[in-house]
Amino acid sequence: MADQIQFQVNLPAKSAPDVVSREFTIVMGEGEPDVRTLNGEALIVEGLEGDQDTTVELSLVDIDDGGNRSEASTATGVLTDTVAPPTPGTLAIQIIGETHPEPEPEPEPDPEPEPEPEPEPEPDPEPEPEPEPEPEPEPEPEPDPEP
């Protein structure tokens, strides 16, 4: 069995000031016409219900105080389910236990890179030898005194 769709029909304002009643007709699917006489001021038809996905045919005729009838205003529609279900109830978290995982091992630190060998220092250049002092000249012998 199909879901039942609840609906209403909104009517246009009356077509003339002397309209005293309105004839509303609804046909659902292959069913018989349901003809309702409404007050001339009626703007809504409430309390309607039909099977989901059923085609609905509507017509409205205004009738004036002299019994004259307007041409029918018509519409056709399908009773499509466009109503979302209600929001689900409240969600809840329930704690049901705990586990104790193994601790992760500490990663070993990267080894220190070996330092590059320092270049051997160049030996200090040997200092130039100091020149030996020149020998002092020997004094000239004194001449022999003359006899």
C-alpha cells in the first residue's frame, strides 16, 4: 500500500465582486470527481489526502449572485513525497572498555658524523740564521820605533 500524502489546495481570489460561491472539483487518479461548493471568499481547501504518486486534477468555477458560472480554472499535479523524515533521536557515545598499547620504542638518534681530520699544521719555517758578526779587525802593529 502506498503512503498517503496530505495536501491542501490554495485558491486564487474570486474573479468578480458579485461571486457568492465557488465550485471546487478534485479527481484523484481514476477515481470519481469530488465536487464541493465553497463560500465565495474561500481561498484554501484543506484536509485533502491521496495515495503517493497519484495524479490529481483540479478545477474551480466561480458563481455569481445571478447563478452565472465562470469558465473553469484547471490544474493537474502529482502527489509526490517531498517530505523528509523527522530528525533521528539523539546519538550517544558509550565507553565499553580500554586497551593498553605497547609503548613505541624511542628511535635511536642519528650517529654524530665523524669530524673531518684537521689538516696538519705546516711547520714553522726555520728562522734564517743570524749573520755572524764580522770579526773585529786586528789592530795594526805599531811600527817599531826607529833606532
